[in-house]
Amino acid sequence: MIVYAITPKKHETAWLRYQLELVGSGVSVISRKLGVSHQAVSNVINGRCHSARIEEEIAKTIGYPSWNEMFRTLRSSS
């Protein structure tokens, strides 16, 4: 079974960046930790592309078990 990553909606990208700031992280911190470009992380947050590794790190950093679970939780509380 193939599981596709949820693509963030426009307002969710701001939420993601804010959540990263709250935990003392950000795009630069994630990119350095994973050894990828700042733009690669930004593209994932903005929904322009998917990377399981980047999505997983963002979700884990914010405190969620997975990228999709993070968005399911966010969307169910709206």
C-alpha cells in the first residue's frame, strides 16, 4: 500500500514555520541537521515538493509522530 504525504495548504505553511520557531528550530536548523539545502526544506514546507526524510524531521521536531498525522490533527481541530 502506497501512502502519499499530505500537501500543506497555504495557511498551514505559516503554522509550520511558527511551530518550528516555538521549539527553537527553523528551516536553517532542519537543513543543517539533514545536510540539505535551505531551499529543499522550504520547498517541502510550502508544498512544492515532498521528501519523506525532511517531512519526518519537521514533524518529529514539532512533536508529532508523522507528517500526515500532524496535518490530520491540525485539520481535525479546525
